[in-house]
Amino acid sequence: MFGSRRGGAVLAGALLSTAAFAQLASAQGAGAPTKFAFVLVQRALASTEEGKVRMKELDTWAQPRQDELAKLDREINDLKGEIITKQGAATDDAIGDLNRRLVVKQREFEDRQRVAKRDFDARRQTLLKELGGKLQELINKYATDNQLAVVFIINPDQLAYLSPSVDITDALIKLYNDRYPLAAAPAK
């Protein structure tokens, strides 16, 4: 079943949704139906043409850093293997020197990994903020055009079922691609 955190989050979301619907219904009048929709923002951003291209660019930017970390990891494993094979055959000073080199490599790896993650996360956050701003404009327009009272953002990890009739993700992806088409690549 649900863990206590996830179960609490789902319960809180359900209670908030119920309260929001009640407020909307009373604001619109008791007999007026409340129209609502849901959007899977992560899927929408990753599925737009611009999102695909920009995420690919981010991955391309990150690849040399991943390669550098993989190289350092191989060097660390080589040093570990060398220490194991020289146990008992090498002097204590030689083993001590290998252990010091190993510690230096491990620290270098951890430092570079931390910096690479921080830089990647910052670039990814900037990208998602930019794409998300454009998507938010389209959500507002879609909601107004379709007389929706509320549009909920859904986290797919906490989703048990979503009726296609209230899922506007695909419609927003199409609107995004139409509104923000990718510029044709310049001829070389």
C-alpha cells in the first residue's frame, strides 16, 4: 500500500481538492457545474518539440562531465585493484602510498561529482522554468477558452487513475508546439 508519507500526501491532496471544489461551487452558484481539468506538466514539457531539443542539448552539455567522472571512477577502481594485488607483497610504505593516492582520487571524484550535479541541476532548473513559463501561459489561455474553473497539476507518481476526458496534457503539447515552433536549422 502507500507509505505513511505518500498516503498522507494523497489524502491531503484529496482533501484540498474537495475543499477547492466546494469553494468553486459556492462561488459559481449551487446549480452551476464546475469544469476542471488536469495536466501532467513533466510529460508535457518533455514531450514538446522544444522540450525534447532543449533536454537533448542539456544531455550533450553534461556528457563530457559524465565521461570525466567515469574516467576517475575507473582510476579509483584500478587503484583499489592494485592495493588488493600488492597486499602482502609490497612494503607497508608502498601500500600506504597507494591508499593515500586512493583517498585523493576519491575526494577528487566526490568534489567533481558534486560540482557537476550542482551545475546540471541549475541548468535543468533554468530550462524547466523557461519552458514552464511558456506552458503556464498556454494553460491560462486554454482554461479561459474552455471555461475551466480550475486546472490541477498532477504528479504521475501519485496518480491512480485519470480519465482522458479531463486530461488536457496532449492538447497543451499540441498548443505549445503550434505556438512555439522550432526554428528551422540554418543551412550550412
